[in-house]
Amino acid sequence: MKFKSIFPSRFLILFVIQFLFVLPLMGQVNNLQFEKMVRAIQLVKVAYVESVDDEKLVEDAIRGMLKELDPHSVYLSAEEL
């Protein structure tokens, strides 16, 4: 079984890490939960059967988190602004 390299997506992973580090500093998310999210993204990138669009993966994850909060919280991408 051949795994794809995660290095091309390293920039996106670093962006997600930097974005999500703000929340633990504000006391809203602990480090274990943050690490769980990063591991999930990495696992999908290296082990999912089909190739995954990094930007879509992260934006869908953000949309899913906000959708679960309440019906009024939404994420708008740069294209949607």
C-alpha cells in the first residue's frame, strides 16, 4: 500500500495549527482536542482512498463545527464574502 506524502499539504496543516492554537490560548479548547483535530486531518490526507482537496477539507471541517453550534453561526470563505 502506497501512501501519499503529506509535505505538499504542509502549508495548509501549518495554517490550521496556527489558527487553532489561538483557541487553546483563550481557554476554549484544550490541547488534546486540538491535537485530535490535527491528527484527523493528517490521517485523512495520508490514508484516505481518494485524493482530498486540502482547502475543501479544512473549510468543510470549519463549517461542520459552526453548524453544530447553532443555526446562526456560519463560515464564509473569501469567495463568499
